[in-house]
Amino acid sequence: MTAEQIIFLLVALFTLGSGFMVVTTGNLVHAALWLVATLFGVAVVFALLNAGFLAVVQVVVYIGAIAILFIFAVMLTRKDMRDQGPQMNRGWWVGALIAVLVFAGLFFLLQGWNGLSRTAAAIPAGFDAVAELGNALVSPDAFVLPFEVASVLLVAALVGAVYVAFNRK
Amino acid sequence: MVPLSWYLILAAALFSIGLFGVLSRRNAVAILLGIELMLNAVNINLAAFWRYGNVLHMAGQVFAIIVFAVAAAEVAVGLALVISVYRKRNTVIADDIDLMKW
Amino acid sequence: MSFWKDPLKVAADWLMGILTGWGMSEVAAQVLIGFLGVLILISILMVLDIFLVWVERKVVSRFQDRIGPNRVGPFGLIQPFADIIKLLIKEDITPTGADKVVYNIAPMLSMMSVLILWAIVPLAPTILSVDLNIGALYIIAAGAIGTLSIIMAGWSSNNKFALIGAFRQVAVMVSFEIPMLTMLLIPTILAGSMGMNAIIEKQDIWFVWLSPLAALIFLITAIAELGRAPFDMAEGESELVAGYNTEYSGMKFGMFYAGELLHAFTYGGFLAILFFGGYRFFGLEQVSPFLAIAVIIFKAFVGYWVIMWVRYTLLRIRIDHMLAFNWKFLTPLAFTLLIVTALVNALLAGASAWLYVTGMFLSNVALAWAALEIARSYGHKEREKTEGMKKVVTPSQGTP
């Protein structure tokens, strides 16, 4: 058990535990805060994968914006300060069964592929992932088109969200 | 050294947990929380394959960044819709938003 | 390598030698030395924080034409210790109905979000914790955690005033992150990298001469992020009791308060790093790392003093004015400045140094002038509109 494996196991346990708490806790604000913990765990996983830019963007975008949006939405859609009623719908055991089946299916599928036990190759020296990523995002023979389309999508979402949630008195 | 399979199993487990959340929760906002978990699982998968494949080929990270943008857009519009529904119908329980059922 | 030139490496090697001599593995020794370094840094920062309480109180008293604490110790230097002892022995009240876990974690997260910022601050060319190549983005990430702690504090207090204060403060912080992120991109463009050390290395000419408008907007957004006046919606004492920290007493309030002061000092430090050359001072930093530390701490104090100056001079801005100012003025200006900087940087890239500096400086001044002209004409139109609605009654009218 190398140190890297131990660290990965701890982080994975933390992330999966927080994820489980997100979907089972009754108090919705607690669920949003467990989501923050899960997102932070995922950011640490990105850092373990040497994707530092993705880790920081995960914290900025997910924790700094999306999780805050969730907390606001939870607080704005409660009739009073307490939670009401059961948080699982009537057929929740079917949902659990489907989730377990999906996980088992994916696990079984992954077992049959022999590329799984490969370990990471060393990163070539002098490789600047951030510079390469920047080049890939704006270079015409790389990914500039999905980049621009994503920005159009964000503008559309911005306009749509403001229009839908606008309080017309 | 951490083998690739560990990352993929982590992503699969997170995806299944998110799926359970989407299928079993009553509150519409809680369903959106489950969707976020699933999107994060996909991102872990993409980043892992970038790292364990060809590091010089940036497609994995670019795809993950586009997923960030799409997730942010979806959460914004989804929560706007939920808040709008709450204003009209005064409930966010997904079962009670059944105006079009016959 | 002598101790005076590269203190961290010498100390780390010496400790590593001792620990491996005791039989510890290399990896474990490395981890332990890392922890020790973090511990030392945090201890120094917390002691500095205590000193900042004294600085704050003395400076505010001078701005308000009084002397400030001068009884406890020479020049009141022991006053912060008295404050700390008072906070520590106060009763720790948890309001009924408060969410205990969230209530207790919020002050810790608030302090944590400030301390982790110091991981990327380079104190000298050879003294820095982590040379992160995405340092500028890391600042925003740490701010995001601070935002989270405020909303946790406001919600868990089970108090409507706290909740409203927290909502307002979070709305301001999230809104002002956008111009701040854009302003962090300006030194990135000028230096070609987001890493703090690289930005300092490239500042032969301080970036404040190249882009004064960026420094100004960064200062404004930093003050908004800190939640200090004139943007202190959360602590509007006359409006919201004490905002999100209404229900906090004792050392938990102390954590919020001390965290805010340290945060202000940290942003003073970042202003120094990004725009005022960091630890560079005409080659002084090559002489000794300890001189470099002195230079950057001095510059951080100057930045902190400017932030305090603004706080104790200006009036509080109303929340809707704040948000309108951000979305209708600062954000378009920030994006335009980014485009102009990138353009001028690309056009004048090969020119001589003097032409480059003058070109960038003049473009900034022109943009600032244009923005102020637009704001002025808009204000003029607003004023004409409201004054046109007033009926002016002259003595000749209204006669019986």
C-alpha cells in the first residue's frame, strides 16, 4: 500500500460518504452542505490526477457558485424554517435497486477490459498543463468551436434563468 | 501507484449514488442535487482517462471544462424553474406538480 | 548554500537529515517537515493578526481625531491581548434552534479561507509555500470558501437579521468576484503566467504603471469581497444589528473579526504582489531573503493602510446601489479593460520599453476617462429627469 494509494482511498471514502449523505439526509440545507463536501472531495481527486486547473475551477465554479445557488434555492423554497414530511418518495427501494444494478453492471463491464490495471505514465518534464489547455481551447484545429458554443450556451442559460425567475408584479 | 480501475470504480459509485438520489427523492431541489453528483462522476472519469491515456492530448480536460459549463447552465435554469414553480404552486414536491395529469 | 541565502532549503535539509537518521522513511519525513512548515506559517500569521488588531484600532482612532488605546502597555500594545482574554472568557452561547454543527463550523471555515490564501504568497524568491502555476484562480477559490462560511453562519443562527445580512453579503461577494477575476487576468496577460512568483519576476516595471485602472478596480472589488465599508452590508450596525455574526459571541466572534482583519491584510499583500512588485525593490531582494520579506510585509501594510483609509472615510453604500454599481459599471468596464489590455499588449509587444509603458498607461487613462464620462452623462440625465418632475413654486403663484 503506497502512500498514494492510502491517500486515494481516504479521499474516495470521504467523497462517497458525503455523496451518500447528500441523497439520504432529511434536512435539505444539510444535503446542500454535504454536496459541498462531495464537490471538495472531487476537487481533491482532480488534484491527485495532476489536473490542477480542473481542481481549482471545480472549487470556483461548483462550490463558489453552484453550491451557493443550491443553498439559496433551498432557503427560498421552504414554507417555514423546518423540513416537512419524509424525504424519500414511495418507490424509493426501486430507485435503490436500480442504482445498485447500475453500479454492478458498470463494475462487471470494467472487469472485462484489460486496460484497467495500467498505472499512470510519468508526466513529461516541462509540460505545462495550463498552457496546453489554453492552447487547446482557442486553437482553430483544436477545440475552439465547442468553447464558443459553450459560451453561447451560458448566455442562453443566463437570459433564460433571469427571465424564468423574474418576479413580475 | 493507483491503477486506473480505482478511479473508474469511484466514478461509477458516485454515479450510482447520484442516480439513487434522482430516483428516490421527493423534493425537486434534491433531485437536482443528485444530477450534480452524476455530472461530477462523469468529470472524474474524463480526467482519469486524460491522465492515464495520452497526457499531451488535451481532449479529456477540455471535455471536463465543457461539462462544468453545461452543469452550471443546467443548475441555473433548473433552479430558476423550481423557484418559479414554487411561486405558482407553493410546493416543490415533485409528486405534487401534476397539473397535466389526467 | 548558506542559511542567509536560502533559509528554507537549509532548514529542511537539516531536519531531513535528523529524521532519516532516526530511522524515518523519506516520504514520512517529507510529510512531517511539510506539516511543520505549515504550522510555523500559521503561527506567524496568527501572531501578526493580533498585531493587526492594535494597528486597526490605532489607525481608526487617528482618523477620528482621538488617541485610541494607550493605557494597556506602552502605546496600548498589550490591548489586543486584553481583547483576546476577554473574548476567551466570555460565555459561549448557542441560540435555541440553531443548527449546532453548522453554527460551530462556520467561524472555522471563515478563518480557514483566509489562512489557505497564504499558501501561494511568495515572501522571497526562495521562501514560498507552493509555487502554484494557477495562483490567480486560487485566490478566487479561497474567496468561494469564505462566501460559503458566511452563508452557513447566517443560516445556522436561526435569526432573520442574520439571514438577511448573510444573503446580502453573499450577493455582494459573488457579484464582485467577476470584476475581481477579470482584474486578476490583467497581471496574467502582462506577465504571461498566473503564478504569483512568475508575476513578481516579470515586474521590472511595476504593473501599477502599466495598468493603474486594473489596480484601482482590484482594490474596489477586494474591499467588496472583504465585506468592509463602504460595502459592509453584513455589518451595517445601524441596519442589521451585526449581520451574519449577530448570534456569535466569545471566541467564535473573535474568529470572524480576526479573520476579517487578516483577510484585509492578505488582500493588501496581493495588491502589492500583483501590482506593486511584490518583494522586489530595485534589486534589494537579491541581497537577502529576509530583506525581501521585509519589503513585501511593508508593501502589504501600505495596502492594508489604504483599505483602512477607505473604510474610515467613506459612507456605506446601499445594497441596490452596490449591485447596480457592480453589474452596470464595474463589470462592463472590467471586460473592456481586459480587451484593451490584451490588444495593446499584442500591438506594442515588440516596441521599446518606454513606448510600451506609455501606451498601456495612456490606454488605461483613456478608458477610465471614457467610463467616467459615460457615468457622468447618465447621472446628468437622471438628475434632469428627477428635477423636471419637481414643481417649482414661485411666490407669484398660489396667491389667494
